Amino acid sequence: MIEVRKAINMRELAEIIFKDVTKSVQDYIEQYPDRNLDETQIVSRYAPSPTGFQHIGGIFAALVAQRIATQSGGVCFLRIEDTDQKREVDGAISDTIDTMHKYGIDFNEGMVDDVTSKGNYGPYKQSERKQIYHAFAKELVAKGLAYPCFATPEELDELRQQQVEQKITPGYYGKFAVYRNLSEQEAIQKIQQNIPYIIRLKSNGNPDKRVNFHDLIKGDISFPENNQDIVIIKGDGLPTYHFAHAVDDALMHTTHVTRGEEWLSSLPIHIQLFDMLGFKRPEFAHIPTIMKLEGNSKRKLSKRKDAESAVTYYEEQGYPVICVIEYLLNIINSSYEQWREQNSDCYKFNIELDKMSKSGALFDIVKLEDVSKEIISKMSADEMYDLYTKWAKQYDPQMYDLVTQNEKGIKMFFGIDKGTAKPRKDFAKWSDVKDKIVYLFDEFFDTEQENALANEKEIEILTKYIKVYNHNFANQEEWFNHLKDFAIGIGYCANRKEYKNNKDAYKGMVSDVATVIRVALTHRTNTPDLFVIMQILGEKKVKERLKKFATS
Ligand code: GLU
């Protein structure tokens, strides 16, 4: 009899708290039926908060979620977790979608811009799901599994202080959770007196017992059960992350929750929520945090301290999107590199969660540069030209103008050594290009500080070379043979050994002559194929530069 009375009281309390709730839990369960997928098909999601900052870790997490779903023929959706409205930034959702799209990550379902979505399991923005959360919270209150808590911030502070002083686990739990045992009548009275409250879970966990689970990345893990009466609905009526994600992932039929490892320690709460709500637990995979090496120690890539934490950094620097993705795939599974040697489309790589690093994922710009150089070295000259000019148009308009006015020459330059066994690996990003090609343009070349004035030997080489200079050789070999003959003719040696044994008989080596010409034409001792550079410059400019250097 008492129990029946109690149940009636709990239902009444739930009705009073959630008087605006019109649909039942059952209604929602029916509204979002099982997906028409078999059990090998994964449903995953990327669930960012719209803070307006795209962290490279976001691409990393989204890539993992999207890959595991796509490679299983499943579904990956985009859910916006905007229950912390203080952190929200206008336009952040579209920005997330555009950024992900640029990196080849598209979602089958979910938000498609700031306000619209596609798919049958929406709304996909948590702020629009308040009614749903309330229906589930109401059910918990009605079952005595959640309760209104009227503790003021001051009371909570005081409690915390006492707990810290007594060196006991801080929080709202057990005997400290005073409103947990308020009778329904007392609670209703307080609500009627308009005393503010939040809704807490009535935890049934015992920290002396352990909860064991298998994380798809971290492996077997065991934690004490949660006994904290965590908040599920805040004072503003919005749910906490814990509660919202459990309701969402259950109704959206997420099979795999992939998310940052900062959530790992909350997992006992989440498992408890799934259980108390009567939901099937999804699989969890906690993705390692992106770390960076500083000195000898690793630390989290920080939004404040590290420019490379922002996705925009890679765009501004001009790392081709594909290079960043391939680099991230390398971090996800170290077997990627080997796979890539036999395959070309990185989006076909099947990632394996259990092969991911269990500790932090080390982000290393030097390694990114290596990956990137490798990929750019394999691009065709046309592809490089297209990507470079697209980048330069936005980030270096002066270079854009110069390069587009010299399309043929720049393509020749980008084409140097292409298709050979050892293509040049000069560029890791488009902002590297300028420094390597500026000398092709008088605008820069003429204003460059020359290292030293030409000495007598150099003047002799250049004045004589101008006289015999022939611009019409068919290839590098013919041109070089001519240069060699010229050098020998004016007293230079073509054979290193011979030169070493007989230094006084020569003015130097043929390579010294080539270097003088290279420096005169480019102001650099090291450049790609000089023959091609001369072709790009054209006969007139070559002669002008040789002359100018000889008379400098
Ligand atoms: N909104 C959470 C975050 O941005 C996502 C966690 C999750 O994927 O469940 O960290």
C-alpha cells in the first residue's frame, strides 16, 4: 500500500516538474525505430560543441567516426551539442560543416547548415531536443531514479569545503545528498514556492564495486561505480552533456561512440545512465588526445599556445588537405604508411580502432612535412600549379599575379624531375614555394641583396660564357656537354681525381664554372635543374643576368 502511494507521489512530482511534456518516452522510442542496418554496419557520430574554433583534434575525431561508419557501409551523422549556450558562436555550425567538407569528411545525416538538417532521427541540435530530454527525465523522476535538488550554490560550496577539509571525496552523493531523501510532498511544496532547482540522478552506484568495460581503443578498463548524484537537467532546463548524449545516442541508434579520451573518466556515469534509462549500451572508443613534444615531455596541443592546433593554420600555411588527412591517418594507424605504398586513395584505407595508440597521439609537424613533401612530389606539375594558385590567390596575391602571368614557366619549374625515380621533395606546403621560385621573377631578383661582388675569376667565366651562350639546346645533357667543353676550353678540369693530383694546371673544376653561372642567374648555389631554369627565364633574361653579374 505504502509503495503504491509512493509511486503515485513520484508520478505527481514528475508531472509537476515537467508539466509541459506532452509526449511519453514510449512515443519517442516509437518515433525513432531501429535503423534498417545489419549488425556489422556501424552508426557513429561527430558531436562537436559550436564554439567556433576548429581544432585539428576535431578533424581527427571526425575522421575516425566517419571512417569506421563508411568502411562498414553504415551511417555517420553530425550532431551539434549546444547545451552550453554561453560557449556558442554564430555561424559555427556551418563553419564546422565547411571545414569537414574541405577535408573530405561529409556526413550522411544531421545538420547541413546552421539551421537545417537531414535524416529521420533529428532534431540534430541538442538545444532543439529539450522536450525529448524532459520526457526521459520525467520518466526517471516518476520511477524515483531522479529528483529535484534545491541546493543553492552557497550550500554546495560549503559542502565541498567541508569535504575537502575532511579529506573525503567531494561531490553530491550518499549522505551528503540531502535533497535526495526529500519526500515528494516536500519537493512539491518547494516547487510551488518557486524555489529554484535542478534535476539530479539518484545514483544507485557503489564505489566499492567496480564497473568493467571494453573500450575499442583503450582495451579492458575497470573503474569504481559512480555514486555521485550527477545533474541531468540544469537550472536553465537544458540537459548536461552526460544525460543528453545518452538519450541522443540511444534514440539515434548510435552503435559506436567515438570521442575524445577526456570523457573516459566519465564513462562509469554514462554506462550507469544507459542502464538506468533502460537503453542498450553502445560501444565506446576513446580517441587519444593530440599531444605535442616540448623538450622531452609531451603535452596537449593547446588552443592558446600552439598555432598548429587550429585547422585554419594548415590552410594559411598551404598544406594540401590531402596531406593533413594522410598524416592524421598515419597517427590513427601506423600501418597506414605501408598500406599507402600499394594504394593511392587514402579514403579507401580501413582504420582499425584496436590498433590505435592507447596513450597520446603525438602530433609532429616535421613528420607532417615529410608526408606532405612525399605527396606533393608525386603530384603532376599541373596539379601543383592549380593548388598553388588557388592558395596564392587568397594568401599571397602578389605571387598569384606573377605566377599566373608565367603559367608555362612555373609549370616547367614544378615539372622538374617529375616522373623520375627520385622526384624532388622541395615543397611541404604552398608557402614554401615563394622562397624557392622568387628568383625567376625580376621583381624579386633585382632587389635581392647579392652576397658578394663577382671576383676576377667569375667575371672572366661570365664574360666568356655570354659570348658562347646558346639558348637552343634540346635538353639538359646537350647543354651541359657544351658548358663542360666551354669550361675545359678556358682552363677548368672535368675530372675530380685529375684535378686533385694536378691542381696547379687548372683554374678549378667544371662544377665551379657551373656554380658561377647558377649564382649569376639565381643568386643561389643550390637550385633545381639549371637548364630548365634558363628555359623559363628565356634567352634575353639569361644574357642580361649574366652580364649584370659580370659587371657588378
Ligand atoms: N560535445 C562533446 C565535445 O565536444 C562531444 C563528445 C561526444 O562526442 O560525445 O567534446
